[in-house]
Amino acid sequence: MNETGQDQNTIEAEVLQEVESSRERFESAAGDLIKIIQEDSQVRNGVERIIECCMTMTTGYIEWPLQSDRYGVKKYVQEDGSFLIPL
């Protein structure tokens, strides 16, 4: 338990749901933006590139701590790609 009174599994599920929800909102907003500017190919290409860069940076923010020696997490990676970290 933590100060919110929730167990670890509940907190993990909430965090994962928020990450998924954020991804869905981003993809929806990106799609809406591209629809708005679809007639101007130069602007559309620039916006698509910015969206691509945002996605790359976000992936990096998620992947880097998992793969970096800095946090010592990668030694807990399992064969299926999940992590088993002793607490």
C-alpha cells in the first residue's frame, strides 16, 4: 500500500491506462491536424515530420531508461520483453 491506499497492481494499471489514453489523444489530434492542412502538401509534409519527431522523442523517453545502464533496469528484462524487478 502507499499513501493513496492503493496497491501496486492498481497503480500500475492506472499508469498504463494514462499512457495509453495519452497515445490515443495524440494520434487523434495528429490525424485531425493533418486533415485540416491536407490540401497544402508542403505544410502537410512539415507537420507530418513534426508529428514523427514527437513520436520518436516520446519513444526515446520510454525506451532509454529501460535500456540505459544508468538506472540498472535492463538486467531485469525477461525473454518476452517484460521486466521482473525485485522490490
